[in-house]
Amino acid sequence: MLAAVLSIGGIGLVAAAALGLAAKKFAVEVDPRELAILEALPGANCGACGYPGCAGYAKAVAEGTISPNLCTPGGADTVEAIAKIMGIEAITAEPQVAVVLCQGDNRKATQKYRYLGLTDCNAAQKIADGPKTCPGGCLGMGSCQRACPFGAIEMTPEGLAVISREKCTGCTKCVAVCPRQVIKMTPLEAVTHVLCNSHDKGAAVRKYCQVGCIACQICKKTAPEAYMIEDFLARVEYPQHAQAVAAVEKCPTKCIRDFSSGYPEGSSFAPPTVPVAKDNAA
Amino acid sequence: MVELLVILISAVFVNNFVLARFLGICPFLGVSKKVETAIGMGMAVIFVLTVASVVTWFIQYLVLIPFGIEYLQTIAFILVIASLVQLVEMVIQKTSPVLYQSLGIFLPLITTNCAVLGVAVLNIQKSYSFIESVVFSLGAGLGFTLAMVLFAGLRERLELCPVPQSFRGTAIALVTAGLLSLAFMGFAGLVKG
Amino acid sequence: MNLKTFAGGLHPPDNKKWSADKPIELCPLPEELIIPAAQHIGAPAEICVAVGDTVKKGQMIAQAKGFVSVPIHASTSGEVIAIEPRLHPMGRPLPAVVIKPDGQDQWDDSLKPNDPEQLDSETLKSLIRDAGIVGMGGATFPTHVKLSPPEGKTIDTLILNGVECEPYLTADHRLMLEQSERLIDGIRILRKILGVKDTIIGIEANKPDAIEHLNKECAPHQIQIQPLKVQYPQGAEKQLIDACTSRQVPSGGLPMDCGVVVQNVGTCAAISDAVRLGRPLVERVATVTGPGIKEPKNLLVAVGTPLQHLVDQCGGLNGEPAKIIMGGPMMGQAQLSLEVPAIRGTSGLLIFREPDLQVRPAGPCIRCGRCVSVCPIHLQPTTIAAYARLDLIDEAEHYNALDCIECGCCTYICPAALPLVQSIRHAKGGIMAKRRKL
């Protein structure tokens, strides 16, 4: 009995001594706050903050020079948690979601040539500026869907990209990859948008798309503060988004959409009820 | 001399610890996504295996058997292995933080790697002399590393292939591991034992 | 014949019989000429005429911008009726000068003939530049830049590219048969500029009449005719140099790095006109062919002639066109419509109808390795394309994506109909974009 206790105890003591020495020799300084911040982050490593992964951002925040609200996917809760760890004020930016400003899928918009190549929007755009006749419309090949780290983007069966307002965390990766800049960041609370990205004159737009904006100005006449027409394209003035919904019925091409009544045709997403207050969206 | 060579070849190829004895599957599947990480893990395991073998051999023949406490073999061996792994963790964290990050949870899990305890116990079961047990554990470590690096190379290639939806991820990895194991069966009969 | 060749490549059916024996025919001027300012590699030229101006044939209508650029000239005499964006062979509207021919076809008086024997190398090069000479094999690289190797690069061999390896095209073949005097004159001018003695004209063995003819004509001029095995892409610079001289252009390097300059035979003939007659490059031979054309021909085309006009000269369309290609079927560029103009680099026009195409949906890569065995640069197209599809640009660069000459052998041979060249181009674009950011 004694031998057993002594031997195991002996081995344990020797090991402990060796480890104690090693701990001193191979000590690595780690800020405990950095670990706590890393815990609080969503862990998606999406890069929206501009740092290499969540570990990179945690390190930068722990060093004390960077604002805690650069993590858009984390949302307000993450910002508050980080602020608490660092002992500073939490200032959250207004939550934003990405919207594809186009409804011209294969049934509604024409193509200028038959494209037989790599199913990638950037590759297709390099060939005669893309197969879609409309110069600003969604090409529908799914580069944004592949770029989204949160699975928030779907391609409808007729070739249109649609972004879920509930799943989108505002990381902006889709905006960066789209060759036509048809995806824009918009405030989460604004549910009404003009879903068109073509600055061509109305007559030209009519020729290549059934649901394009023809800049007829009816929306502006119905709700003057909520709309701005620039270069033959209407846009919602987002601070006044609440008034914009009045023009949805009046639009002759039906290019203005109120997302609270549903997503564009072909989408499988259920209509969002009200702008969703986000917890950790990852 | 020849016996030592036979032990080595047997441990690396014929009775490969991962592909033939089916030990150490956890890091084999968990750390084989990239060849660099696989090599890093392999080096760590070779180190732990060899040193653990040496230390446990001495403990068995100098402490456990003389005092008649062979029944404490498992606890004593685990104690040694755990301390060694802790040491390796500290060294890697200091010398290569990148490798430390990419190995993640699998580094401390070397403690529970059944291949490590398996080698230590097998040395005793087979009554190997000191030299023989060193060669055996070195071979086990090399065989483990070989299997992991081969598998990592295959998995890197698989990343480029359009794998059917139902097979993506772990499924196709396990199928590949099975095929690799089948391939290593070709070494059967090369040496006896 | 002692046939030389290079490793790799393949041999698609050459389909040259439709136009190989058709002598060059002058294509009459169309109703309007659309002359784009961007017709060459390098900065597009800057338009320097105004709407309403009267221009003469050969008059400069756009100035060169920078060193790697050449001026653009009016292809005939007439009036500038518009300066506006017009559909360009690149697939989008780009600035162009639209000229209505006056029917006189009068050359500009300021163009003077010269005696190349009396001129030095620098003057000859600036005559070539002012004449707007660019590579007429299709690459349209400004010739004066090619003839100006930087300090330290010595040139000892001049190779003329009479290979015309692209299927269907026969323009260079007819030029070698019918206008060998211009070609030989151009060679002598080039030899003077570069200071070389060794001259080789590379010709593929499917043009035995041209080989025989040039053997006779070139004998007194110490120009060697090298017959080459019929293998695509024998006409690519690196492959041609390898076959004719057994020298390898280093990865990322240029022909001048192994002491060679290569020029297309058409460019060479144009150099003769530019120096001896003082005439800029305003017309070129193009092969109009394909199953979609009633009467395939080799036409002498004025730069700026709309493709529809070329089709009309060849008996019109033989059914509904499904694919319009400017250039050859391997490396040419598909066009959106026949209203696009022929430019300096237009070596051919091919029309195909729907049943002529073999459109198959792309399938998964089966790793058969055929693309690897045909690649003339010894790359691994399947691996580069796999990384390109996943946007893994660094790995694609590691597999030497930038060395790809985009010849199309891999795409042609792929049993899964994968768009390999497009994927490799995608990788190249990603690599260059990354380098610009750094």
C-alpha cells in the first residue's frame, strides 16, 4: 500500500517539478481579456471587421486601440459584451442588411447572348459585360451565395439572388464580390426598396426588363420626401423610409417592394414580420 | 540488428497503428485537413510516443515490478503521458503559435490518444528490451505520421472535387480512410508478427 | 522534308480546304467605316479629328498615347460623320471614328516613300510606329516596341511566323503565295533594324505550295525556310522558337530573353509598305469562312469594315448564325453581332450555325489528364482550373497560371466540356488584381 502511494506520489511530484520549470521557461504572455473577447465573438471568421479572423480582432481590441463595434455579425449583444470586458462605453451602429436591388430574373429580363461558361458572376461579367442585357441587373450565377459565410443568400429557380433579412448579419462580403454592385447595404428598419439598378432611360429599360425602374416619377409624386430620382433611377431616401410604402401600389412596373409583405417572386424565404432585433446571428 | 529492423518495418507499415491497429483515429480525422498541420501533429506525437515509451519502460521495470504494484500500470502511465503532453503544449505555444492555433483542441487530446497508451502497454506485453521498445515506439510514431500525412494529402485533393452532397465532409473522409487502410493491407505478410 | 516540332499540342481538323486556293480578293468599301481607337495592346489612341472633317486615306485620326501605343489612321478618304461609342469586337461600345467614304480612295499627300537602305534603325522604327504597325497574327502588340529590346538583350535570330496554325484561316498562306516580294522586302528591313543575319520562316507542312514557292524566292536572300509538323499551337511564339531553334523561352520571360524576335508574315509585309511606300496600316487580308458562309474567301479588308459587309461579299449567310468568331476557332473572340467592325488584328471571320456547334453541358472533372498531356507549356490545367473555381488564387499562382498562353488545347480536348481556359483566365485576373493591391 505504502509503496503504491509513494510511487504514484513520487512520479506526480517529479512531473510537477518538471512542468513547473518548463512553465517558467516557456511562458507566453496572454492577455486574459483577449480570451474573453474571443469567447464573446460569433466565431465565424468572416473578416467583416477587417482583421484576420475573430482571433485577430480579439487581439486588436484587447490592445485597446480599436473600437468594439466593428463586428457587425455579432450585433448589439457582442458589442455590449466586449465593452463590458474592456470596461468602456458601448456605442452600437444602426444594424444594416444587404439587399439585392433587382427583380429581373430569367423570365422578366432579357439576355444579350447565350452564356456557356464558368458559373461565376465575375467570370461572366468579363465576357462582353455579362449575358444580361441590363447593364446593372443581377447575373444570377451565385457568386454572392458562395461568398456569404452565413448562408443568408439563395438563388431562385429563375436565376435571381435574394438575401434573407433575418439571416443577414451585415458583414458586406456579398457587396464586395458582386461585379455589378447590385447589392447595397440598407438599414434593417427600412423594409421598402426600389429593386432596380439600371440608370438607362425608361424606354431602354422597358426593352430589356419587365420590372425595371423607368423613372416615371410617380413614386416621388406620391411620397415626395421618401424618394429621390437620380440618373433615371428612383431610390428610397432611407431616413424617411416609413413614408415610402405609400408608393408601392402606384408603381407601374412594380419595381418597388415592401419586404414585410414578402420577398421577390421565386424566393423560398417566408415574409419577415417586423424588422427582427438580432441576437448573435451566427 | 535484423530484429530491430523487423520491429520498425512492422510498426510503420505492416501493423500501422492507425490503418491496421485502428488506434489514434481521433487526431487522424481531426487534424488531417492540411498537410502542414498533419506534419506538425505527427512530430508532436513522435516526440510524446518516444519519450513516454522510455519513461514508462523505466517506471515499469524499476518501480512497478520491484515493488509489486503492476496493477498501477495504467494510472502511472497516464500520469507520465499527461505530463509530457502538457510539456509539448507549452513548447509549441511558445515556438509556433500558428501551429498551436491550428492544432486547437487536438493537442491536449494526445493524452487520450489510445495509440500513445497502446504503445506503452504493448512494449510491456511484448516484453521488449529497452532498445526494442525505443525502436517500436519510434516506428509507431513514424507510421502514425505517415498515415496522417498521406491522408491529409488526399483530403486536400478532395477539397477540389465536386463531391456529391450526401458524401461531403466526414462521410467521404471516412470512405477514403477505409480505402487507405485497404491499401496498407497490401503490406500484410511482409514481416512476421 | 525535315519537319521540326515542339512537345505537346494537338491536331484539330484544319478545315483550310474551303479557302486555301482562293486568291486574295479586294473587298469593296462599305457605306460607313467604323474605326475604333482601341485596336492594339497598350493605351488606346486619342482621337484627334472632329465631326465634319474631311480625311484622306492614311491620314492620322487618333494619336498614339505613350510608348506602348500606335496611331490610328483613316482607311479611305471621306468625311467624319460621327465620333461616338460603337460596338467593339471586345463586346462593349467603345469610342470610334465613323467615316463615310467619298469613293475617291485618295491617299494623304504627306505620305512619302523612303529608301530603307538610306535610313538608320531608329528612323525605321519610328516610321513603323507612325504607320501604326501592330502584330497582325491577332495579338496586335505594337511592333516598334518588339523591335526595341532593352539594354543587354542581344538578338541574333529573326523568325517569321508563316505557320497560321489556327484551323480555317488561310490569309497568311495566300499572302506568302501571292505577295512574297513584300514579305522579303519587309524581312530585309527587319534585318537592318535588328542587325541580325539568321532568318527563318516557319511554315506548317499543310502549306506545301507556299513552302516550295518561298524556297525558290528566298534562296538568294539567305532566308531559311523551316517546314514544321502540323500541330496546334505551332504558331505560338514560344512553340515556334522551340521548334525552329530548340531554345526555350524562360517562364515569365519573352522571346528576346533567348535572343529571338518573332514577327507574323502579314506584319512583315505591312512593314515593307510602311517604310518603302510610306503607307500606314489601313487594310489587311482576312479569311471569311465557316459552314455558315455561302462562298468562303480571302478578302483584302479596309480596317473599319463592318463584318456584315464582309459576309455580303461572300455570298451571304448560309442559314441562321449561332456563333460569330473574329479570328480562329481556338483563340478567336465570339462576337455579339455582325455590326462590329474588322480591325487591324482581324485575321478571320468564322460563322457557325446551331447544328455546327457541339454544345454540351459541362460535367465534373474526371481527372483523365488529357489536358495535362496536350498543354504546350506543360502546365496542369485541371489543377489550376479547380483552384480557380474555388477562388484559391495563391494556389493557382503556385501552379504557374500566369504562364498559360490561352491556346485552348485543354478546353478542346476535355471530355467533360469544362471551360478550362476561362477558369485559368479567371485565376490570372485574380493574381493580377492581388498584385495591384500590394
